[in-house]
Amino acid sequence: MRGNYSRVLRIGCRALLQDARVYPLSRQYGTVSVAPSQPITTPPSAFQNALEAEGPRNNWTRGEIQEIYETPLMQLAFASGTVHRKFHNPSSIQMCTLMNIKTGGCSEDCSYCAQSSRYKTGLKASKMVTVDSVLEAARIAKDNGSTRFCMGAAWRDMRGRKTNLKNIKEMVNGVKGMGMEVCVTLGMIDLEQAKELKEAGLTAYNHNVDTSREFYPSVISTRSYDERLQTIANVREAGLNVCTGGILGLGEKKKDHVGLIHTVATLPAHPESFPVNTLVPIKGTPLGENEPSPFDATLRTIATARMVMPRTIIRLAAGRTTLSEEQQVLCFMAGANAVFTGEKMLTTACNGWDEDRVIFEKWGLRPMQSFEVEALRELVSSPVPQPSVESRAAIQSASATT
């Protein structure tokens, strides 16, 4: 009896599914039915366009990004993972190590930063480290699997820092000579400085926009949003890769996550990498008592960024230590494919190489090779060779005789 009931239930469900089609509306007048001659169609949604895209686009509207961001989270994460697998190797994670080459004493008033001279955080300012110490740190990072080495200096800009720039160029050249990708974050730079760094062998320059244009003045007053965008433009014009992202947990709203993504996704070219930081509250800073940013905000931001910037590297940056192993893996599944790893991340804690090895081995992940993404982009973007006139004639002739 149970078997017959199950069979009837399956048949009934199948019939319901087959009948679950969209029919055009019809109106009946007496015995005459009047129906539209053409079925009613609606244009594809922004979500569907992103899911089916064959390449990047930079004309996203804020409304389109908001639609994607507000998609139910399970559906959004699954879709972003699908896009991720279309454009990237899903098992390949870029391992980056960040070194602070000049600590503290910065004149800026970034409300989240321990290195600002305006706040009493207990951090002691120091001069720039030596070239040899940087190269030794890079060797250790490389031996532990990192393929990208990043250097950060706490100051507003590079004006009047010719000696420092000379030493940084030597650091860049030395790290590049190890076969590693090299990134620096040195505050605002002009076009000529960017070109000098490019000539020294620099791969990428990091300059985060931090948040949406609207919320930005609540966080920083000493550097404008447009000044940040100008530095990014200088970096791009010099031929360097752009690394720019934001910070979650500054006190912003969901609309500011949308605004952040809209800013970077509508640049003339998408950034090569998009770091997603979550605030690490530092006692003594204006945001030192902020509540932790919820994990779903991180996952939504990563998934939305992957949907609208399919070729960009998305990096789990500051705050990764607060995520469980499973949360990190969910981020990887949704489109994140880079991490900061090592002994420290500027002034905050960082997940270590040994910890990442365990996760990678358990979940079938592997460290990305240096310049792997650039090689993949060239392969994907290369036009498919078209057969010559002679080849096409031979194909047609062979077809005619079979």
C-alpha cells in the first residue's frame, strides 16, 4: 500500500512541476477567450546578467548592485561560486604576506588606524626598516608558500621622501628578483612616483577607498575620496595593477557596502585585487569600541563583488583571525581567492602559514603561483585562432566528399 501511495505522490508532483509554467493572462467574455498574441516577457535581472556574463563590465548602476547584494544569501553565494569557477581555478588561493616597513607617526586621522599620531594607542613610531631586513622577511615568506609580498609605510604621501623612495625601489627590485609578486601601500603618490615604482619592478599598488563615498567623511577628514581615486588613476596610468578595497564594521550601513562595490566596479578598469577587511577595533582610536561586523556582511560583500567583478582577485584581509575555518572556506566557495598570511599584518594579528596549510590540505586548496592570475587572464582573453582561407576550403571540400 505504501509503495502505491509513494508512486501516486511522485506522479502527482511531476505533474505539478510540468504544469508550473507561466501562461499569458487571458480574459473571457462569454464563450470567447481573448489572449495576447505574444507571451509576456520581462528583461533579465541584474542578478541573471551577472550570472551569465562572459566578461567584466564597468557600467553597473547602484540599483543593479543593490539588487544583487539583497539576493537571498544562499542563492547569492551559490551563484557567485558559479561565476568564480567560470573565471578562476576554485582550488587556487593566493597567499600574500604584508610587512610594515615604517610604523606609526602618520598625520592622517583615519578613525580605525592605530598608526595615526592623533590617537593614544600605545604604538611607538619608528623609522623605515632596512632593505636587508625586508629581503630576509620576503625569503621567509616565500619559503612558507607566499607568492606575493606586500610592504606598507605609515604616512600621508610620498612628497619629499626621495631617500625613502630610493630604498623602497631597492626593496621592490630585490623581492621581484626572488620571483615573487610585489605590492606596496605608501599613501598618496603622483604619476611620476608611480612610474618609478613600475620601473623598479613593482607589480601592484594598494590604495583602499575604505567605504562608500557618502559614509567616507564619517571616517576620515584629512584625505578626500577624490584624492584616493586620483592616486588609483595615477597607479593605473603608470601600468601598475590596482589593489583597492574597503573595511566593514566602521559603523556603516548595508547601502555603504553597495556604494563601496559600486565605486570600484565602475572604475575605468576593475581593480586586479579587492581586499575585504573587517575592522579590528584598536583601543584608543575613535572606533576602538565598535561592535564586530557580522559574518553575513562579509559573505554578502565577497559574493556581490565576485558577481560584478568576475576577474578580480578577492582577498580576505584584516579580521580573518575572527573567522572560523568553516567561515573562511565558505568565503572561498563564494569567490574569495586570496588571503594575508604570516606573522603579522601591519599592527594586527594574522593567520599563520602553519594554520593555512592545515586548512588547505583538509579542503583540497593549494597556494596560487606567482603571476598565475595574469597568465590565466591572457589565456582566457586570447582570441580563438580562426582557420585560414585555405583551411576553411579544405574543411568544406572534405565535408562535400563524405
